[in-house]
Amino acid sequence: MGEDTLQFLILVIILSLAWPAYLYRIREGVFKITGETETALMFTTSVGTFRLNKTEKLIQFKEKNKSWKSFPFANVEGIKYRQNETPAHFLELLTGFDLIDLFPNYRDKYICCSISVQLSENKEVPLFCAMQYEEREFFVEGFLVHITRGILRRLGLFHEVSWYSDRVFDQIRTHFQSVGLPSKRL
């Protein structure tokens, strides 16, 4: 096998993994601690910026492109975690539609995870949101999808959105406990 052939095969392998890595990436899903002092803890998510103010006993937040709002710790009942699925019609067509896709078990979908603060009076403040495309195929194609995900996982290019969201939930719960907020999962 010549050097040109080997280079071509390496290029084909890289490109055949780049497309699924792009499709299966976690969308949104940002969670970053931006500051921690004795009086406050700040973090940023894909939803906005949040400050847990220990001295004033307030949660202050600013959703993207909106002004700062706040509510007292006393109004917090717990943390709500949700996971749901929505159809991925466009990507279903883009990755190839066939008759098997008419069966619900083989329809491509988005898995959406969200975390919010549950307040008294049935109000919620969103904290975190993440979603991921899940390609679902029948028989041999499904087997190839699983192999591709396994390779991407080994390369560190794929994580399940539910696994990642659970880790973010644990971090949020720990930070809520550190400032004396209710951290019960609702």
C-alpha cells in the first residue's frame, strides 16, 4: 500500500468520524463557575448568569438579553430536573429516511434535559438546558451507529446528554447546599 493510499484512508476515517461527532454533540449545555467568594457564588449556563448571594439570602439571575432579577432563598422549594424527547424531523431526512422510520422506536429524536429552580406559587426559574441528537436505526445501520458512538466515546468526542446533565445537576445541588438552599430533587 502506497503512502498516498494510506493518507487517503486516514482522511476518509477522520471525515467519517467528524460528521457524526458534529451531529451527536451536546447543544447548549454550558455550565461554568465564574466566581466564588465568602459572600456569593456565581455561575453561567446556556440560560444566563446566576449569583447565589449568601449575605442577602438572594438568588440573582440574568437571562440572556434581559435585566437582572432576584428572589429570596425562602421562596425556593427545590430543584427540578426534566428529560424529554422531541422528534428530529429535519435530521431524519438529512441522514436518510426509509420505511422503518415510520415506526416510533426507530425515529430520530432530540433528547432534551433541563434543570430549574422550583419556587413557591408554582413558579420556575430555568437554570440549565442541554439537548442532543439521537439517531435510531434498524438492524445493521443501528449496529453501525452504536459502533460509531463507541469510537467517538473512546476519543472523548461523545458523552450522553443525560449523563452530562446529571453531573451538572449534582454540581448545582452541591452549590445550593453550600449556601443553605433546599436542594431536594423534584
